[in-house]
Amino acid sequence: MGDYSYYGGKHSKSSDPGMGPVREIITKKMQQLGVHLYIGGHDHVYKRTTILNGLKNTSQNAINSGTTYITLGSAGPKFYHNVSFPWDHVVFNGKVQTGAVLQTNDETLLFNVYDRNGKIIDVFKLTQTER
């Protein structure tokens, strides 16, 4: 977990501190270290994407072997408008708070994201793979 949303919304512009060339370095290191999931904040919009070998890849194989980046949205009164990027896969731009429930066993992590009214806005599963 971290504050920066390397693949998030308006604070993910290359001109913002910590982005640009740093995103490429972080992305490469996350994959080298075997990090499958990174949850960030800072941008008050929900986004999810998976990066494998430096590229967006939304296949289940990539989700299992790449790094999935989550921008978790907002738990408070502040909301941002979505800023679209080529890496966008799942985007929820509602003006409502979001939260996540993670369920795990020895091989699988199930990630369910809800709005404050209990509506499911995203579900995905990571399955342990050898790198």
C-alpha cells in the first residue's frame, strides 16, 4: 500500500511529483519483486489496471502474474473527476464513498469493491503463480 496511485487519476500525470520516469522504475521493480497487488490512494476515484512487462494487460493470466494497481477511491467527502489514461481498465467515477473486502486462502485473493450503498463496483481474483 502507498499514497501514490501510479496508475490512478489526475495525480498520475507525468508532470506530478513521483510520476513520469519514476512510474516506469516502480512498475519494473514491483514485477521483479513479485508484487501482485499495489493499493494506492491520493486520487479520489476508483481505478484498477494490471501491468505485465510494462504494458496494460487485462487477461486473467496477467492479473495472476503481473502487478495489479488499485486506486481505492474516497472514504470521505472529497471526489475527483476521472482523468482518462491509456492504462484505464476498470474505472468508477461515482460521487459516493467506496471500500473493499478482501478474502483469501492459501492460493487465492478475492477483491470485492463496494460503494457505500452496498452496490458492487468491481470484483477480481488473484491466484498464486510462480514467477
